[in-house]
Amino acid sequence: MTHRDLAARRRLLASGGALLLLGAAPLRSAWAGFNFFTSEYTASREELQAQVAKKFPLRQSAGGLFDVTLRDPRLDLDASANRAMLSTAVTIASPFLNPAQVGGQLAVSSLLRYDPETLSLRLDQPRAERVVLDGVGGQDAVRLQRAGAAVAQELLQGQALHTFRKEDLTVGRKTYEIGDITVLADGIKVQLK
């Protein structure tokens, strides 16, 4: 091997090392859950919980008849059904109720979808699994549970569970797109393609 070949090889190794170092800094900060070898990104349940909590409380009025408020969300993940589960405190208020406000608990499960315009994983087709209202019984409870469930499903449809930054999806010159979304017991994994 000539001196010129050795010098060229050193320059190549040095430039490759510099590129590796330049690429590693963004990987450490932006890609805490990025697996370079499998092209997957995993967000932990704790990370997702922190992002979800910032979006609450959520409120919506139902035709002026009553107002529904969701607060104190708790995220769980159902890997076997590939669904995110969200439990919240619920308050239903109406001038037609006595007392004028009823509290309780609500549990919703949801599929997930990726929205490329906002770079977000969003709840999709949320389904109320359980609505329990305190101090209400009989037909009143049934009607309020149905109404609360319907409003909660509407409120949660499309809510962001995780939002990527554009630089999160870029490594070097490659910009990734989101592929399959898999719910794990302790996080959510997305395939990057």
C-alpha cells in the first residue's frame, strides 16, 4: 500500500468518524427511543403520559343541555388489542340536573393513527368502555352515561398522543416516514421507513 493510499484511507476514516459523531449527537437527544438497526422508534408509557397530561382538562358542551369535562388522564396500553386505554375523571354539568353537577370515572380505548400533516400519533375511533357516575341511579344514570360516553368519544377523537418534531424524523440526509404502529405493554413502537 502506498503512502498516498494510506493518506486517502485516513481521510476517509476521519470524515466517516466526523459524520458518525455529528450524527450521534442528534441521535442521543432526539432519538432516545430510536433503534437505528431496526428503523423503529419507541416512546415509553411515561413519555406518552406526560404529553397526554398537558392537553387536559378537555371540555365540550352538548347542545346547551350539558357540559362534559375530562380531567386527570391516566394512560394504559393494551398490547393484545393494539389499543391505547385512557381513564379520566369526568364531570357532567347541566341546569337540568339536581345537583347541577355529577362526577365519575370514564375509560376509553382507542386505535392509533399517524397524521403526517402534524407529525402526530393520534387517537382514532375512541370507544367508551366504562362510564361510572357518582350518586346517580336508574334511567337517569343510563341516559347520562350514554350522553357522557358520546361526548367523550367526540372530544377524544383525533387527540394527539405523541407529536414528533421534524428533526426527530431526520437522521443525516434521510427523512423517515411513519409506518406500522404497535402498542406494547410499556410503550408504543412505530416503524420508520
